[in-house]
Amino acid sequence: MDKPRYEPPMAPQPATRDADLALLIEAVREAGALALSYFGRGPAVQLKPDGTQVSDADLAVDADLKSRLTGTRPAYGWLSEETPDDGSRLEASRVWMVDPIDGTRAFLKERPEWTIAAALVERGRPVLAAVYNPAKDEFFWAARGAGAHLNDRPIRVSDRAELTGARLFTSSGLLRRDIWREPWPKVETVWVNSIAYRLALVAAGRGEATLSLSRKSDWDIAAADLLVHEAGGVVTTRRGEALTYNRARPEHDSIVAAGPELHAALIERTRSARL
């Protein structure tokens, strides 16, 4: 009798982009439901070493997303605002980047302008993204090369080219600072606490642009960066530099996002700001 032939076990097949997207969307939706269970109920709050607040809701959502995303894709790296960064992500070809609650201040003040933001990053750029505002049931998502969507409807940035009369998601105080070489024209400014939500609103064409001259971390902006790009817009630093993610120091010193023509006009101003 012939001996049974040995067949080595098949190597696990890499996950497809569609499977990763489905996993991301499901995980972020479930995390949104978890966050809503804390919203308006006075979750406990602690101060982090940098003086910012973190609530029980932030920590619970962080743990839930890490379990769902890295539990299913253990070879992927992880970077989150609420998880200590051990640097192992730098060895991974794909990295989940998560802000469990972007806009904690708004969350604690019971204002519906906080989001859950999560992205999958490859070779320094986001390839999948989800930004969810559970309080308004607004689910933004994007896949590289497949466009950006809000609740499964395609979205596009505004095509406005003129700065005068534009709606900017930024602080009115920023435009009044004495750092500008020339006065700003008349624009409408709208403040929203979550930078991910501000970028998502630009992607959806609900305003023309957002700008911030303060530091942002990868987890703040990776997901919404892809939303804006897939909606036809541009996201750079104030000097017009492209953003690269998953570096040893995952930070960016400024953000400017808008449709292509208006973005160019904004960079003319922000590049020469006296900081």
C-alpha cells in the first residue's frame, strides 16, 4: 500500500482590499454604537501627561477597535492616540491608524461634532478610511481609487476657486492673528472640534476648506486625508508638502485642505505666514 503523500500546509493568503474595507466599516460602525452608549452619560475623565482629557469612552472604543482590527489582521501594525506606541508598526507593511474619539472635548460637552476615525496605511499613505459621526449617523468612507462616500453616496469637494466668500472650517481667531502678510478677504469661518470631521465636511463639499497651523498626529488625519483626496481635493502642510504617514515621529506641523484651485490660493498665504 502506498504511503500517503505529505502535503505541506498552504500558506495563509493575504487579505484582499475589499475584505479589509468590509472589516474596517463593520468595526467602526460597532465602535460608534459603543461610543454612543457613553455619550451624554458623563463618562469618567482623566488627564493625560500632555494635559489633554481622555474619557472612559475613548479607552473603551480604542480597546474595541484594536481587538476587532488587529485580532482579525494580526500581521498589521497599530497606531492609536490611546495606545502606547512601541514602534513595532514601523516593521509592518500595513498599519491601522485610529483615533477612537476625535473631538473628546466636544464629546464631553455633548456636542454632536466628534468622530471615530480609522485608516489603513500602506507605504506611507492611507488606502482605506472611515470617519463616523455616530451622533448624526454620518458615515464617511473611502478606498484608494474608488472615490469617497457619505452613507454610500459619492461625495465631491467644492469647485470654488475664489477665496472671497468661501466657507472655511477653522478658527476665526487664526485669521485675525498678526502672522499674515496681508489681510484675509471676507470669508465665513465655522469651528468644529474634530479635525477629522472638518476634513470630512470639506470632502463632502459642505465648506470649501480647512486649515490648521497646529501639530496633528497621524491618527488625527490619515483617514480624512484619503476622504478629501478621493473626493477630488488636496491635503498638504501649510507649505504645500504632501503628507507621509507611519514615520518614526507620526506628526505633521500643519494642515491645509481644499479643492485644487482654492488649495493653491490658500498655500500662497499659509506658506509665508510668520510663525
